[in-house]
Amino acid sequence: MSCFAGLLLLLAAAAPASIDTLAGADSRAPAAVPGSAFARVDSLAPATLADSALARADSLAAAIVADSAFARADSRSAVADSVSGPPSLPVVSVTLVGDRAGDAGLIDPTGIAVDTFGRVYVTDAGSHRLLRLDTQGKPTAEFGSLGSDPSQLQRPSGVALLGTLGVAVLDRDNRRVVTVDLFGRPLGTLIDLASIELERRVGRIDASAIASDRGGALALLDRERDRVLLFDFAGRFVREVGGLGATAGSFRGLRGLAYGPRGELVCADRGNARLQRLDAGGRVAATWPVAVTPGAASLPLAVDAGGRVAMADEAGGTLRLWSADGVLLFETSGLRRPRALAFGSDGSLLVAETSPVRIRRLTFGISASPPRER
């Protein structure tokens, strides 16, 4: 029996397994588009993929499971799922919330973020709360209840890290962005989307998603007007990008956004069935087509520190992962209406599903243990 198979038997004995098949990319998966702008953007891509852990993963498939913090976690409290995927990209899946894992009381998870210690922050539109979970999916703090007071929320639809000091929560129905410290204590309103001054400059804003860069700058997705509004770390409006259209830099059915490691934005729109990467100045640096299910559902995005791009299709129940230079690394289907994605600092991907509720951590290739919480 191989070390890999033996470890899976140990995982199954340690905790009841929730078996979810994760099918990897195969011959039917779309490949990178030859000659696309995405494949040509060297300045935004890592210097080489050959030196990355991903390229070495096939020769270390057994080691990644033995060394992964998440392979060890299921022996404590999280629920280990089955592992599958292409030989070049092994995948370990651990359920943190849902199935037989610890129930965090989530109803409708709409946003997710992970800090440097592996703690998970989730906005729940159903219970009008922000929850903080530990690395095993157990709630450790929460903020909010239904209402419009400073300590309340109405259908929050996203969360983003603000450096190491706190998080920004998109309080959708209250039309504001509020800040909360890492212990769930309110810090105040950072952006008032209903302010007269802001509406005079850009018109009404109906934001449905939020993203942040490493410096705390924020981007808000306005799906009603197919645009992205950019704000600095202090909540001051900077500019807007996009608008309705099919040309480069425009959107038609904008449904997802995420910041990359160099301050670039990646955006997904259904109408044009494509992803676009915009540089820090708002100029189109890359674009590539994607297969999406027709409709108005979300296309959650996440970009890791190496530039890998993950996109889920809420309506189609699919998840794809591309390398920084546009190579399809992983593809799976059968997800339960995935609503939010977030990469951890170790390269693992958090996936929040809503029908029924489940949050899973997927570890691709080699993944390091998160720092210990102090």
C-alpha cells in the first residue's frame, strides 16, 4: 500500500469522511488560449512556473498530503473529503462548515476572507452577521444583527481584509462599507455609498461585491452599471473603471472581481464570457474567454500571491483554477451554488457554497502550515 493510500485510510478512521468527488482538468477542459493577451503578459506573471511548487507537485504527491496542515486538521475536528485531480495537481479537500463538520449557524454565506493566521471571516446575508472562524471552522467571534445601527448589518454581501488590523464589510442593504477589528468589534463606517457628495460624482452605487489589495485599497462591484469603483485605504473615492460594452475594459454582466498580488484587478463578466486583468492604472493587461452558464448569478474570483486565478460559477456549480500564465490547472463541477472564494496565505482555496451551506478548504499541490495565532 502506498503512503498516499495509507494516509487516506488514517484520515477516514480519524473522522467520518464526507465524500465529495473533485474531478480534475481532463481532455475536455478548455486550454489556455494561444496568443491571448493573458498568455503574453510577462510583467504580471511569475518569472517561471517551472520553479513553483505546482510544477514539482507530481513528484511529491504523497508528501503534500503528509506535510499539509489541512491533512492533519481532519484528525482533530474538520471533516476530510476525498482527494482527486490530475496527477500534476493533487488536491486535498477539508470541510470546515457543513455536512458533519462543526455547524457555524450559517444561512447564506456571501463573502469570505482569510487572514495570515488562517482565520476565516464570512459574511452571512441570511443572519445579517460577520463571523470569524478558526482554522477548523469553529466560530470564535461575530458581529452584527439585523438593523441600521453602527453595530448592525442588512444583508452583508462581502468581506475584505484591511491589512492586519481588521476587515471591511460590504453592508449591502444599508449601502455602506463598515470596518470591524479582528475580534468582531465595530470601528465605524469607512464608505457611505448613499452620501450626497459621492452620488453627485458617480451616481447611485448598488455594490454587490468587495475586494481589497495588500495596502487596504478597496474595489466595489456595481453590477447594475457594469463598473468597478475604486477607493483608497481611507475610503476616499479614486475613480471608476469599466462600463457597459464588449470592448476591452468594458463589461456586460459583471459578476466577479478580485485583487492580484501587484494591485491588478481581475474581473469576470457573463455577457462577454471572459476574464479581464486590469493593471493598477485601470488599463487592460490581459483577457481570456471562459465558459459560463447563462444567467445573472455570481462568478466569484480569487487570486493568490503567485497570480493563480480561481473562478467559480454559482449557476453552473463549477470551479476552475488557472496558473498566472493562463494554463488551466484544475477544473471540477458539482459544487452547491458556490458564492465566494478566497485564497489563504499558504495557497489553499476557501470555497463557500450555499445550497446547502458548506465551506471547504482545497489545498492544491504543496501547502505550508499557517502561522500560529498569538
